Amino acid sequence: MDALALCGLAGRQRMLAGQLTVLARKRLMLATALAMRPQLLLLDEPVGGLNPAERSQMIELIRTVARTGVTILMIEHVMKAVQALANRILVIHHGQQIAEGPPSKVLRDPKVIEVYLGVQRPLAPDPQAPDA
């Protein structure tokens, strides 16, 4: 697997990281990790700092990486990204686990809604989510 090509950076090998957009820098960080051919990839807020269009692109890239067989463990606060990517969710509040399971269950958990989502109703299911 050519990590730069997989991450949409083919042809940019000679560019300095500082010349790249925020999305391209995130793609570069992902490509750097993938170059080591990991079985497990830890992602810390991979869509943080991106606009909605860029988030969609990064979500699709992470899906592509997952389809190659890489297991992904992700910390993320953007619930649309969590919903779109996660097979299982673990929610921690003040160091304590409050919910764990598939997105369809966890995102409807009253405690999660109360302390984390901050809304009175659960999120609508994402038709592209892994457990939809």
C-alpha cells in the first residue's frame, strides 16, 4: 500500500508540511502512520479543526483505511464522525464509563444524552454508519 497515494497526497512528496492545508496535513499524519503498516491505528480527534466538507473527506479516508484491514481506535468529539465510523463506542464521563456498545444503542442512552450530547433527543441514525 502506498500510504501517500492512499491518503490523496501522491505528487506532493516534495512539499513542505507547512505549505499544506489543515486537511492535507491531517492526511500527511495519517500517511506517516500508515507507512509503518500498522495493524492498529490510534487516531486522536482526526476531524478536529476541519470544516464540514473536509470532515466528510476525512471520514471517507478513514473508512478506506479501515477497509484495508487496519483496526482503528479513535478519540473523537464530533458525534457525526463517531456515528459514521464507529462499530462500537465507549463513552467516558469524568473518568467513569457510562456507556458502551454499538452506536445505535449508545447514542440513544439517556445518560449519554444527558451528560455528553446535551440534547433532549438522540441523534438520527446515519445510514452509512457501520451498524446501521
